[in-house]
Amino acid sequence: MEFFTGDTLKNIPRLQEVAAYRKRFCFEQLKEYISKPNTRKVMSIYGLRRTGKTVLMLQLLNEIGDSEKTCFIRCEKGDSIQDLKNVLNDNLKCDYFFVDEVTKLEDFIECSSILADKYSELYAKKIIMAGTDSLGFYLAKKDELYDRTDMIHTTYIPYKEYNYLLGKGLEDYIMYGGTLTDGSEFYNKDNCDEYTNTAIARNIQHSLDNLGRDGEYGALTSFREKGEMTTFINKIVELYTRRFTMEIVNKKFKTHDFLNLKKYAVRHDIVEDVAPLDTRKNEALRQEIMSELEIREPLLNQATEKAVSEAKKYLEMLDVVLLVPNTDEVIFTQPGLKYCQAAAQVEVLKSTSLLPYSVTEREELSKVLLNDIKGRILEDIIFYQLSKDADFNKDYVLDKFKTAAADGEFDIVCIHRMSNEAVVMEVKHSAKRVEQQTRHLNNEQCCQEFEAWAHTKITGKMVVYMGETLDGKCFNVNYVGAEDLLKSPLKYVEQAKENDMSISITPGELAEEIVKFPNSLVVTDNVKNLGQRIVASHSQGQNKINR
């Protein structure tokens, strides 16, 4: 165990380096903890690797600016709570203690309460702890640190914060987002597997090992005894992404949209010139492709339903996944992890001998599938961020909707808590605006089924896409840029309500009025009258202007 205070603390190499970094949004919560009178609590910063835990502590050290009153402690494997107590006792002149990698302490989960009970409460010391083993903090919070700690979880980095900290755009976030690095963890399958293994699977293994209680492994006991638990957790993560990819492929091969690949590609700016694939639907081929994508792992075949459920529970505790209520959908909080694994599965499909296509056609098919994967991940990003946005959730409840016949759906539904009015969304990974994107939103039967199911009224319709936000409407719905929505969700959902949005006048209509009346003042009056006529027509449900 190492510790630094006074002059040795000033000379920590990274201390000055991190001073220039932008701060995570949760930094204010840390400052508040430091500035408050003694709360008799410790502060716990926990999260997966490379999400800014140590940097947060070093930035707060800089803010305090008094190295004589501050002690920075770095724990190592094999250290114990007693080792930490010795360092604390030897440095009681300090008011602030920063304990990095605290979950490496062998008895942290069982003995962590002493940090709050003795050093925070009796000695009025401010103790900020950080650790990579997120599950260890979660378990300690449920037991030893119950009501003795405030918690900051760093694993989830929303797009707005990612963009602010790193200056990278939404496309980068979809493909590599999830850490505060250059995204190399998710650049290829090998890197991604290593991250999943060390940051997630071993996190769970290490935390449960340190818990040291008989039976705590429950249904996972047999995997631990055989030394297979880390592999098992890895395969559960892969199982989620395989199912996700299979759903994309299955849907694409079952629809005519896929068969007219040229039309699809042009709509989404994927390739300039694409030859249509075989127009015959081949059910046998589809089944073979689905079989090719299935995960063949003996560990999963041996696992009981309870063991799989236990693994899922720990992944949720770590904030790795969100299991969407009332659905089979799984949202990864780190989009780069999901995209990387799905892209690797598409690469396997592209190289399989099953596909009766040329090399060029396989490349084109791969681009189409990857675009669909990005679209679904974008949908997940928006849904998860809205679900975590405190201000948004004060006003809105989130949901998803599919018609009974599954021929209509709304990707995301926002229902206002007070008015019970709904804004429905279609999410597209495309910068183009085409009428096909609005087919569900403008499907009267689909809208009626939703309103009956949710006992609400649709007052706003929105396509969220990769293009620019429009002031008016297009194809009778609002078009909102995904980046704009993710940065100001409440603003754009409120604006999407039909009675709040401005009504657009087409250039053709404006030109007709100008030709009729050459005098500029008369033109102004008549354009104003034209706008009033459109608004009146729209309110009566008769507005058919293509905006």
C-alpha cells in the first residue's frame, strides 16, 4: 500500500496533468461532499475500468489545494483493511483521505463500515474511495456500508457528457462509446473480449471471492469450483449480442426491404451503386444463416435457468446492461461494446459459405446490416439516456409499443405524467428524410391501437435521425437531429407536440403568392393570410401540405 501527503503528494506525476482535463458532470457532487459539514458518511466512486474514477479524485485533490491536509492512498492486491487503518492512524493530521483501488482490499466488503463509523463519524474525516470492482461497492452498500456512504457510479457516460469531455460525435459514440479513452477497447473483437473479461467478468468474480461467505455464489457455485465463472459471464454478454444480431438479420431476410438492397442503400447513403440481390425469399437459407449466428458454448448449455438469471442480475448491478421491462430487449450502457461484438458477428456471416452472393454483394449486405445495427443501438442510446435523465423523468414516462399484429410499432413512447399526452418516436440511423421512415407514425390504425392500449392521446410525432433538426414538419411529423435530442431531450419532446410546433409554408406556395402580388407590402399581408389558412386547415385535420 502506497500513500502520499505533503511534498510527496505534490509530485504525483498525473496531478498537474489532470488539472487541464474537463470534468465529469458528477464532479459537482464530489465537491458538495467535501464542502458540507461532517455528514458521517464516506463517498464511494465506483465503475468499470477507464470511466474516470481516479481522474475525478485527482481533480478534487487539485481543487482542495492543500497537500498538508490531504492524503492519497493507493491499495494493492493482498492489502487489508488493517493496512488501510494503519495509514489512516499515522496521518490523522489530514482532513481529506483519498483511497484508490479500495476494492483490492481482501476484506473490504466485510469490514468497510469502520471507515464511516470511526474515521468519518468520530474523527470527522472526509474519505473518498474509488474502486474498479463495482459489484464490491454494490454489495458493501447493501450490507456494511448501508446508509453510511454516498455513491457515484461512473460506468454510464451519456452522449452529452461524452461529447463534452472528448469532443467526439454521435457516430463515434455508437461505434466506440463507453469509456473515456480513444475507444481502443472496442476497435476490434480481441480488444473488446479483453475488456469484457477484465472489466466485467473478473469484476464479478473478484467481488464474490472477496465476499467470502458460503453459498453466496448460489447457482454459480459449480462454475466457480471448476474455474469457469469468468468464461461463463463472458458468454452471457456474448449471448445478448448474438441474439441482437440474429434479430437484425432475421428481420432483414424476412422483408422485401432487404431484397431491394439497392433502394435501401441509396436511402441510407451507404453505397452509391448497388445491384439488387436474389429476389426470391429462401426460408431454408434464412434458417441456415440464423444457425450460423447461434452461440455454441457448452457452458451455456450446461447452465441452469437460475444460473443464467444470477449472471444477468450481476450484469445489471454493474450497470452493464438494462433489461427493458415487459420485453426481451437488452440495452448495453456501453454502446461500443455491443457494436463491436455485433460487427464481429456480421463479419462471420459475410465470410460464411452459406451466402450465394458475390464478394461485392457480400460487402454491400454487410454495410446494410451494420447500418441497421447502428440504428438499433442509436434507439437504445436514446431510450437509456431518457430513462436516466432526472429532469425528463419528472415529466415523462418511457415505453415502447408494437401492435398486436406486429405490423406497426413506435420505437420510443414518451407519455406526459400530468396531461397523459404522448409523443411517439421513430429512430433512424440516416441523415436523409424519406416518407417511408414515417410509415408507422402516420399509420392511423397503429396510432389508434396505441392510444387504446395506453389510454392516452398522441399529440406529437417525431423521427429522430442523423440529420439536422427542422423548424417545421416533413411528411406531417417533426424531424429532430439525434444529437440535439440527446443534449436537450425535454426541450425537443415538448416542441414535438403538434400544438406547439410551427407550421411550414412550402417554397412553391410562397412563390405563388409573390407572383400574384408584386407589391412587397401586399405580399407580406397575403403570406401572413396564407399561414393563417394553413394553421386553420391543420387544426381541422385537413392539412395535406408536403413540408
